Amino acid sequence: MTTIAYAHPNIALIKYWGKAPDQGNVPATPSLSVTLDTLVTRTAIETADADRFELDGRPVEDKKLAACLADLRAHYDVPPLVIRSRNNFPTAAGLASSASGFAALVTAIDGHCRLGMDAATRSTFARRASGSAARSIFGGFVALDGPDWAARPLLERADWPLRVVVAVTSAAPKAVASSAGMRLSMASPFYPAWVTSTHEDFRLAVDHVRNRDFDALAELAEHSCLKMHGLMLATRPGLVYWNPVTLECLHRIRALRAAGLPVFCTIDAGPQVKAICLPEAAGRVAAELRAIPGVIEILEIGLGSGASLEAP
Ligand code: PMV
């Protein structure tokens, strides 16, 4: 019997970067995200004689995946599994493939082994593998904060159908994985200020989302992104995830907003640029970014649903 689960990546508007000193991959900062549609991880699971993992058709050894299985087995009866996972977008290039990957994995195992987890429990197991994965369990606007560090839905996608225009500027895997980068950043002199101020950013952003206040969210989300990249730059060795095209896209998006278009920019631990906008601005934003030399591809995406099982 094969069990199939799907999950979408999510994009943080208030970023998480850094871990709490406790065990269990607890983020140092709360975060707020939107789950995307169109981009998807599909994970198929079968019971087997020994664990085997294939990503995009190739056998791989993955320490985080092994740790996630061990974590589940410490709490539940989970037999050896063959896990086949596919992304319809580049893996490990700043498009949050680990978020959709672990959300789909935990959802598939829960369904396959009939573990009976609720969504908060799936979110907690996904978070212990990859912090951002906790948020991909839910659709629409999602918050991840303490004290329990399971994500929770804030607003349904239909209640504020923002669009996300992704400018892909490189298909290469990122140079420094986010967990390793976070560990380095925690020694930066900027780190304490980042953690303290992000708690306040998060509280305000939750209100802006609930009020559907685009302008206030735009200003705050762009600030959170640039503040995180400021911390990354002030890490030793400096973490520079951008390329020249990334910067060109950032300038273009800010110029469009200055000219009155409802759009703002966010960038994660990779060179891709995500322009978040009201639906009426998406066509113009996509055209402007497509015209920038070096932009490889433009994806125009809506907000998506949470992780789910394929109906048998
Ligand atoms: O949880 P990870 O390892 O995928 O790290 C996520 C880090 C950022 O994408 C840069 C920010 C975030 O909150 O998603």
C-alpha cells in the first residue's frame, strides 16, 4: 500500500533566524508566513524491509530525514519505510524545499501508519526537523511562536488572496545551509538585537494580517527581511546569499512601491526574490521583474492550502 501526501513551501514575512538554546530545534524568534500554491512536494510512502529515501528519483542519505524518523520512532510505532519525494521546483535554492519536504513527510507517515496526530502535533514534529516546516502544515497566513512552538493558522487564504511573484535568479544549491548559517549568526554582535526586535515585529505583523493592512505589513515585512540579511552580513564569515540580480530585483520592487504599487519584497537564505502583492498588481510586477537581465524564470503564485493526504 502506498500513501501519498502533498505540502507546499511557505515564505516568511517575519523571518526566523537562530535557534533557542533548548533541545528540539526551537526557533529563537517567532515567525509569520504565507503558504504558497503551485510549488509542491509530493511524498509517497511504502512499508519496506529497510529505510530508503529517494529525492527527485535519486537515492540520497539525509541526516535531517534520518533524525526526523528517529524522533517519530521514539514516540510511535513506525516500521521501515521507502520514502519517495519529488519537488516541482529547485531543491535547496531558497524556495523552502525543506519546509514542504518535512511537512509532507510527517503528514504521509502519520497517514500511512495511522498515528492519529492532530495538525499541531504534525507541526511540532515537522518543526523539530526544519523550523520553517512547522508552518507548511497549515495554509494561508500562519504564525509560529512560543511557548509550544507548533504553528497555527492566522487567516485563511481566501480571506486575503495575496499573490507572490518569485524571480528565480539562480538554480544552484545555496552555499551555506540555513541551520549552519544560523549557528554562525548566533555569535554576531547583531544577534541579541535581532532576537529582541523580532518579537515586537511579530506582534505587530499579526495585527496587520488580521486587519489586512497591506501598507503596514509591507513596510514591516521588508524591514524584517533586510534586518535578517543585515545579521547574515554581520556574521563571521559573512553570509551573502544575494547575487547582483537579487539586488536589482529588490531595487525594482522598492521603486514600484514608491510609485504607488501595492508590492513588497522578501528574500530568504538564497538568491531568489519574492514579491508579495495585492492581486491587481501581480501582472505589472511579473512583467517588471521578467525584464531584468539575469532573471531566469518568473513564477506567479497564489496562496496555498496546508499539507494533506491524497484521497485513497
Ligand atoms: O527552517 P529552515 O532551516 O528552513 O530555515 C528557515 C530560514 C528562513 O527561510 C531564512 C526564514 C524563515 O522563517 O523561513
